[in-house]
Amino acid sequence: SARQQATDARWEAPATPDSVARRFADYFGGPQAQPMGTNAKDFSDFARYNTMVYGRAEQMYGQLRDLIGDEAFRAFLRRYYADWAFRHVDEAAMRTSAEAAAGRDLGWFFAQWVHRVGVQRYRLRSPALRRDGDAWVVTVRLEREGAYRHPMPVGVRTADGWTIVRGDPTRDTQTVTIRTAARPDLVRLDPLGTTEDLVAHGERWTPPA
């Protein structure tokens, strides 16, 4: 599993009010939502077209970066520009460039972001902490509730910083295990705020002393 260390152990993603999260979910996953890939003339109104084609697309790029990592994302942008600068593009052109940079199939990612509506929503369940020799081991059950899949980051904070492990986006329910040398003082979903899951800030657990 991918691991990432944050430079500041005290830093946490800002909380998002539940009311904002609900409006976000209604707009992008409710009955009036329309996929980003809808033909321009078929959008219900200009405001929705503008939000989906520009605002939602910006979010998609952010989640693509979170999915494949900074280095691969930069390679994707360089290749995409080199191949398609000043030309008309489509989903196939973007996907080809992204998959070449990532080195893997990303069909599921583009299928949901371009052709379906919904939001990311994951939950942490059944957290546990145990000692294993010289290490501390945290286990949690990661459950998908939203329509969109993502390799959601689960972080364990110690005095040394964050240790982050990502879930498998193809699984709806899975057990995530994180090992640390120092004793954990906090377990959080998406601790660095890199995903579009607006209620992830509330998915946290403080191990008992």
C-alpha cells in the first residue's frame, strides 16, 4: 500500500459544515444532477452546464491527481499538451494520455466522472489498536456509501507525523491495516484533505489512552 508522511503532525484538513456537504451531494448526486459528459444542448440550464463542464471538471482533475500521484499527473499534463495543444479533444484523448502516464487502465475512473452522477462518500467502522512486537497496528473497516469510487486515504497520526494507506477503489468494504513505530493518537479518513469527500473530516477515531 502507498504510504505518505506529512511534514506537520498537527496539520489537519479543515472541517466542512454538514449543510454544505448536503447541498453538494444534492447538486451532484441528486435527481436533477446531470453527467459532465452530457451534450451541451441537453443540459437543463446554463448554470448547470457551466458548473458541470467547468467546476465539476476541475474536481475531476483533482481526483485524478490524487489517484495517480503528483509525478504521474505532471507527466499526464505534459503528454496531453504535447499531443493535443490547440486541437479539439475528447474523452478518449484525455484517457489515453492519463493511462499512459499512470501505467494502468483508468476506465472506471472516467466512466463515473464523465458519464455518471454522484459523490464520494466513505465511512470508517470498527477501529482497533493493538501492539505487535515493536510496532503499533491500527485496523479499520472502510465502507463505500457514495456512488463514486476512490482509493480513499486512511491516516494514522503519531508524534512522527501521518502514515497514510489507501483503500482499494474496486472494493465496497475492506479492512485497512496501518503499522506505525510510535503509538497512534488519531485515526482519520482523508487526513490531508485531498479528496472530494466533504464529510470525511468527521470520520475519525481517537485511540483510548
